[in-house]
Amino acid sequence: MYKGIAYEINNLFLLHFNMVRGAYLSIMKLNLDIKSKSKPEWIKAVLADFPAFLQDHADCERKASAMAMSMVAKYPDRTEILPELIDTGIEELEHFKMVYDIMVAKDVPLAHSIKEDLYIKQMIKLCHSGREERFLDRLLIGSVV
């Protein structure tokens, strides 16, 4: 229900994080600007069940970190991209920690399990079976997600 909202209200999330922590955050910008304004309906949906949004956002951060580290484990011979994969895994885990801190402050529990992501599952089914081809497929999937 809330899939993708994490990207739709990134600025709202960061503002809320600052308010909860009561501190100014200096964040290096490593993402693209959203080219269209978030629809008020999205913001209303998130605010109507902010705990569900936080749980979904935490799940997304955990999955992103896990995917990057999985690539490190499965392709340790790809030394040319290992530093970036490790950095991505750490960055996503740091994002998870930020979300988790808000969840703790708001008394929102982590979900007991991460819901199956049917979109990703379908994309992975389309991956090639050869090691090199699968490597490229997984990099493409990771870049889209």
C-alpha cells in the first residue's frame, strides 16, 4: 500500500527527522531531485498511517543494504566495484538507522518480517542463469530499485 512513498515524500521525511531529533542535519546530496511535486493525496496517506510508512521505509533500507552486501559476498572478484558496493551497503544501513531512531522515538516497532516484494521477485525471475550475465542483471535491478 505504501510502496514507493519513501521517494515521494523524502523531503517531508527529512524534515520530520530533524524535528524529532531536534538538531540540524547536514546531509550530502547523492540523489536526483524529484521533478514533480508530491501529490497531496500521497502526503495525506502517509500522515494517516505514519507508523506503516516508517515500517515500509525501514524495510526498503534493510533490503537495499542487504542487496549491496549480497553482491559483495557473491562477487568478491569484482574488485573494481567492491568499494562502491560496500559504501552503498553502509549508506543504506545508516539510512535504516535514521528511520529506526524515528521509530523508537515514536514507539513504532520494526516489522517482524519483510513483506515479499513481488515487483523485485518478478524481475529476478527474468535474470539470466550464467554468473556474468546474472551479475549484470542484478546490477541493473539494484540501480532501478
